[in-house]
Amino acid sequence: MKVFITGINGYIGGTIANLLINKGYEVTGLVRRPELLAPLSAMGIKAIAGTIDNAALLQSAAVAADAVIHTASHIDPYSLEVLLHTLKGTGKTLIHTSGSSILGRKEYGAASSFIYTEDDPLLPRIERIAWTGINNHVLQAATTGIRTIVIIPTMVYGIGRGLHKESIQLPLLWKIAREKGQGIYVEKGESIWSNVHVADLAELYLKALENAPAGSAFYAENGEASFKEIAAAMSAKLGVSQTLSLSMDEAIGIFGPDMSHYGLASNSRASSEKARRILGWQPSINGIFDHIKNEIS
């Protein structure tokens, strides 16, 4: 099977590509930096130089593939519309990558006991309306002859198996922890995020590619942690016991408003029971604290 992956040089896209190649799939990827063509080729990927803004290039790559996995952007409607228009009526698979910060309620570091499933209605705050709208549009496109699937990763960690090795949230927190000499969190730090190792996440994409019903969405998680717990683990790595709370204003000055509110101070708790039950997904790594202790640098 020929699979076209956008964001092929990214953290998630590269890890998915590595797994698919090892499973015997033929993988093509779009990359905006020509100097990455050779490294990707060495990994067994047929890389194409260009961006998702090039509609003709995106269309031709999708036509040539049996399935498309979109990891380049979760909020760009233009590239998605090209893919949906191109694949309409073909019966081909389109897997779109979203993100679980859509579950955030702008809690300023306060904890929540609610754990979302795919059946729970989601009324996003204004800052996440576009994200959820795109997800719903992709899922509804299953009625147009496309096998559309949406995967919603939680906090992803672990060393990537492609060209890009690092995730987003933990490296950002670790960078500031090193600068401050102690682990940090925003406001109360009690908010909780579900998490998933990038290798397990790639396995979920493979399972979805092979078995997911059209129009289905899946949360990806295998454990959870509060930001206070993450901060304590980073302090321990730095050899200290204290942690530091940043006010929201301080956090925004460092990380910007979106990451501060939705990436570091809201709750994002989800269950992956559906993926385990329907797809037979069996994540094997529950080790975010081991990752912090042994792999972050």
C-alpha cells in the first residue's frame, strides 16, 4: 500500500513513517526544506519538496497514494479542503491529526475529574472552535466516499523515530526548568493531561489505517500526570526538591497565551478505551516520568 504523509519530517509524522516502512508500506512525504530530501530518502521515504500550500502538488501526491495521513497541521483548513476534494468518491483513507487541548476549559491550573470519551459532546471554548470544527468536517466527509478518521493525541512524549526527535510540551517545560534551576508549572499546577508515548501513538495510526471504520475518531492515551508532578520530576532530575509556580502573566510572557492556557494550565483527560476495543490497540509504554528522568536533555 502507498501512503502519503504530510509533515513527514515532523515528530509524529516521522515516527509514523518509520513504523510503516518497517511494516512494508511504501511511504511518500512532503517536505518544505530541500536539504531534507536526502536524509528522508536514506530512511526509505520518497520525499517530495514542497509545502501543503501548493494545492496542485498536494493533489497529485494524494491521487498517487492509496491513503493519506495528515500530520502537517491540525488547524489549516485550506490543505484539508484540497485533500477532501481530491479524495472525494475514491473510497481512499484520510487520517487527520488533531490535538487534545480541544478539551481544555481555561482552568488556570485547577484540576478536573472529568475524563472524556469520544461519545461525550464537546462544546469547545472560543479559542478551540476552529479545531473542533475541522475535526467534525473531516468526520462528516465520510459521507462523500472517503474513509475519514481523526486521531486526537494527548501529551506526546518519547524520542521520535524520524528526523525530528522532540515533542512540544515537555521540551518547553524542561528548557525553562533548566533556566530557573527547578521544575515549573503554571498557576496551581494541578491540571492533568493524559499522555501517550510517540511509538505507541504510531501504532495507533497503523491500526486505524488498517481497521478503523469511516467517520471514526479516537483519543490516544496511556496514562496521565499533573503539571505539578511533571515539575517535581524535572526538579528531581536537576537535583533539587523545590518547584516554581509561574503566574499566568509570567507564563504568557514565556510561552504565549495559547500554550500557557491550553497547553500548560488546562485539563486534557481522555480515555482510549474505544481505540483499544475497536482497533485492538495495545499501548505498551506508560513511562512519562522515566522519559523525564532518562531521556530529556
